[in-house]
Amino acid sequence: IETIDVETEPLDARVGRLERIDLIKIDVEGAEERVFAGMSGLLGSGIVRRVCFELIRPSLGDDWDVFARRLKALQHEGWKFATLPNSGIPEPTALDGILERGWCSQVVMSRGDQPGGR
């Protein structure tokens, strides 16, 4: 395994510079909590319409409980959740069901005014 260091910045560094983001796609193999922590301001700003990410409990490890609480707080703020099956058509799904399964290859989180992520 080769390790490469890269410079990063939180997505929140872009708050105020963008008018609208239709989709943020996250594929970070278990670092979802850190990515969401770095974009909490962006998600709260109202400019993000959808976020697509994996939810794999074993990959999240010790971050699972914190990430689950974060998703529940986002739901309370009006975000809706759906799964994305092979058909490509989002299927609205209760967050509790997704968290109970603990494994979903594609979760689509959308603002309340975007039912089912469409």
C-alpha cells in the first residue's frame, strides 16, 4: 500500500462563494463523518440540494454513533433520505431503516423541497 499526502480544505471554506450546488457526491471509504463535519455550514446554508454517500457501518468504525446522530440532526433540519437502487430512481426511505441496516451503497440526502431526491 502506498500512501500519498494531499492538501485538503473543508467544503465550508466555499460557503459564500457559491450560489447553488445541485449534488455533492462523497466516496471516502469510512471518512464520511469527517467530510460532513467539514461541510456543516454549507449544508445549513441552503445552497446544497442533494448529497449522495455510502453508509457502511464497519467502515465508519468509531465514527458510527457520531455520524448517525449527525444524520438524525440533519433529518430534524428538514433533510429527506432515499436509497438509490440499480434503476437509478431514488426510493424514499426512512433514515431509521437505513441506520438499522447499517449498510447502504448509495444514500441520497435531499432538502425537504426535493422529495425522493428528484
